[in-house]
Amino acid sequence: MNQVMNFSDVKALEAFMTMTTNESGTEVVDKAVFDLGEMLTNSRAYELVVKQMEAEPSMAAILSERYVGSKHDLEALLQYPQNSFGYIYANTLSGTGIRFKLHTDTKY
């Protein structure tokens, strides 16, 4: 199967590489996170996931409520055991300087 990368694929790869190498400073990484999120939510894969969730009654109910989870409390997560997902997640984010902004305007 021959597939050609389009401009959007290249931009997504660039954003991913910026996020994972973190050599460009926090502002550049924050922009890469936002850009990658935008690309993913405008993708065919995202459309398919939303359709699948809408087909499941319990998920459809959550989507209709426009549920937005709570903000992550990194300080609280750092109190979890060091081998837990919560601790590793918080420790990793704290080390990168990435800060997430909660967006409540979802497209589904």
C-alpha cells in the first residue's frame, strides 16, 4: 500500500516531534500541543471515534451532556504512589512545563 503524506500529516509529525524533543522552549511546545490537538479533532479518525461513541447509549448520554472532566491537580497526583499512572503523569508533565488549558467548546 503506497500512501503519500499530505501537508496536514507533515504538520502533525512536526508538532509531535516538537512535543517529544522539547528543545524549543515551553511556548513552542504549548503551541505544538494545541496544533496537534486541532489537527486530530479535524481528522477522519476523530469523526469515526465520535460516531462509535454516539452508537453506544452510555457514551451518547455523556456526549449529549457535553461533559468536561475536571482539571488535573498535578500536586494531588504527585502524592500518589510513585509507580502509579497518576504520579508518573504528573511528574512527567511537571518536568516538561506543559500547561493545559481546558477547552469546553467541543465539536461533538
